[in-house]
Amino acid sequence: MSYKIPMGPYHPGLEEPYKLDLICEDETVIDAKLHVGFNFRGIEHLAETRNHVQVIALMERVCGICSNVHTLSLCRAMEEILGIEPPPRAQYIRVIMAELERLHSHVLWAGIAGKLMGFKTMFMRCFALREKVMDVLEAISGNRVNYSMNRIGGVNRDIADPSTVLAMIEALEREMVNTVIPVFTTSTTALSRCAGIGVLTQERAISFGVVGPTARASGLPQDIRRAAPYAAYSELEFDVPVETAGDVRARLFVRAREIVQSCRVLRQALTKLPSGPLHAEGSDESDIAFPTGMATSRVEAPRGEVMYSVSWEEDSDNPSRVHVRTPTYANMPAIRAMVIGAQLADTPLIQASIDPCYSCTDR
Amino acid sequence: MTMLETIPGSLGVTETWVEKGRAHWLACEGLNVRDVAKTMAACHARFITITATELPDDEGIRLEYHWDLEGQLLGFPFQVSNKQIESIYDLCEAADWIEREIHEYYTVYFLGREYQPLFLRQGDKPGVNLREEDE
């Protein structure tokens, strides 16, 4: 006989409010229904009431973790409409911020995954590391969460001393490579909770249109940084880690390897940081006059591709439309496929394995 | 001939791609959204999203369907004057949530599918977040 377990919207096994109605037979999940919208703020429609400066601050608040990629995507779309190209130094600083944010997101996720595995020492270790990443972000931007780095035509703040940041990155990488990653990839505790759990086959991953580490863990080598490079990514070397098993372990491995690749990109970007201005000429607030136009922008956020579609009418202070497709919006429907057939006790870890962000999803 | 160049022919249209705003656009009268979805599936393109925009002066709603083809962003615009368009959900599972969201935000009906509420709402009213039905 089947029965329903309502998990959420506020549940210790979920990081944010959403609801998963699990239909079970004994301890096995036979179906699931997802309910989102608990963080709905109407941000897309609020954007239509904000000018080109205010809208950046607004969209930075779509997500608390990957706030930088939202302003980066939005600014790139607005720059496309305006015909503005940021200078090289700004492009490199954008990469540095994006990769620091990826490190922050992945380490935070690793900590939460550790907690859900019952591996609380690793949770504490990861959160201590996350603090170090946030220290770097704070040293650059003055902020720990919403960095306010992006503006139309470039960035708001410089990285005055890249060598200091480089030293922090190298210390961080040493701890990641020597401690965290080996534990996650070799420990029996971690592997026994993750192997063969929450499988998303490549076929289903294609069907759901999943993105980011979720797609790469199901054998899809997609990464916007590689497929359609933006900022300074075309000048930097990095690998796109791919696993084929499609289970929680594969998603864990992909993120672990991405941490190493992010450090690799950061080292290059900080070493090669070109001199020059932080923003393009003619991009000051008083110079901006939008023509009628529409542009899209895609950025590889820590959880996968973010897409912005922005429309503007000439002489209008505000955009006529800002649409955001966040990575969790693409990944979340696949949770149903991942939990069917799983043990009830594994479902919190399975849903966490896509690193969901409901704040992004609901907007 | 690249995969991108073969798509207009596969859809039976003579128009060609127009590159604008970092996307390749194929806009033409008489294009059927389900034919587009089938062609995109045949090309192994990845569905990204649908952007809905309310047009001024009661011109209806503009729906822009986006797919990724080998890193290239493709766009197919459709103008919906009577708030109805065929659903592609049965052809493209990834379109499920965005069709439901647009239905709830703009009361556009995607024909040929059943709806389940997606976002928080008041009772069973569609469009409750921003638009009441028939508003």
C-alpha cells in the first residue's frame, strides 16, 4: 500500500522552502510531486519599474549565492543593446569574481552534502573554507554576499594587488586538494551514501534540458564558458570535468574537479590581469541612453547556465522586459526522475545533489 | 552546410537566420511551434526557455522560444493574439515548467496539455500572481 510523505516546505532536510510530496511503498519512493513558489518575489516584473542602475541592484538579489552572475548576465545584455564593450581589465575581473563565486558555491554545497551524509566534520571543514573564499570576495569587493562589482561597461572596483589574492587562492587550493577533495572522493562514508543513488541517465538529462554540474555528471560536456565564451574565458585554459554515472557521486566528483579548475582559472586570470581602465568610455550613468533593442546573455553560473533576455524601448528609463532562466529552474524538474526508485532516507541528499536554489527558481 | 543553415529548409521556410542581440533569430509568418520543437529535437538542440512579453496596445503576447545548438543561441518568436498557442510539452519535456509559468503569469493557454499549479497561488485561479484570468 502506498502512502504520501510531504517533505517541506520547511523541513530540516531541505535548505530552502519548497515542497516535495513523496509517494512511497515501504521505504521506496514510487512517485514525487514538486511544489515551488515559496520565494516568489515578482522580481522580473519589479525590474520593469527600475532604471538601468537600480535594475542591477535588484537582479543581484535574485540569488544569495550566485548574485554576481546575475549582474554579469544583465550587464552583458544591456551592454549588447547599448553597443558597449568592457575593457580587458574589466573582463578579467569579471572572470575572477565569477570563479570565486563558483568556489564559494561549490564549497558551500560540499558542506551541506557532508551534513546530509551525516559527515558533520566535513560540514564544519567546508564552512571554514567557505569563510576563506568569502574573505577573498570581501577583500576585493568590500562585501560578503552582494558584491556590486558589475556595472554597464565594466566593473565598479579594481583588484589593486592581485598577488595578495593569488596567495589566498593558493592556500585555499592546497587545503581543497589535500584535504576536502580526497575525503569526498575516497572516503567510504561519502561514497557509500552517494554511489548509485539518484541516477539521472544521459537520455533523461537531455530530455529535461538540465545544465551545469548536473548535466556534466550525466555525461553531457556542456559549459557556456567553453561553448560560447564571454568575458576573458577565451584567453584562459581550463578543462570541463565530465562524469558518466549520473548519480550523486558523479555530481560530487564533477564539483570537486571544478573546484580545482576554478583555482586554475583564477591563477591564470590573476597573473595575466591586464592594465587599463575598469569601464568603457561612454558608459557613465549620465552617458547612458538606451535605443530600442533586445539582447540575450548567457553565463555559466556555479549551478549551470543562466540566461537573461532584456528588452528596452528608446527614451524609456526602465527595461520593458527582463526574463531570467536560472539553472535550478532547468534542473529542478529532473529531481522527480532522480528520486523515483530511491530510498526515502536518500531523498534529501538527492535533492541537494543538484545544488538547488529556490530563491533563483522562484525569482 | 552547417546544421544551423539546414534548419530553415527543414522547417520549410525561405527566410534565413538574423543574428541580433547574441542570438540567431528565425522569424516568419506561418511557422508552427510544434514543427520547430520537432526540428530542434531532431538536431539534438537543448531547450532553454520561453520568454513571454506583453505587447502594447492590445497586440497580445510575444513568445520567444530559445534553444541551444552547439553553443549557438537560437530564437523563434511567435506573436499570440488570442492567448492560445499549441503546447510543445509532449515533444519537449523541458518546456513543462515555463509553459506552466507563462500560463500563470499571463494566462496564455498552451493547448493540448493539462496544467498543474506551479507557483504559489490563491485557490485554483491561473494568473493569480500577476494577472487575474480574463484581465
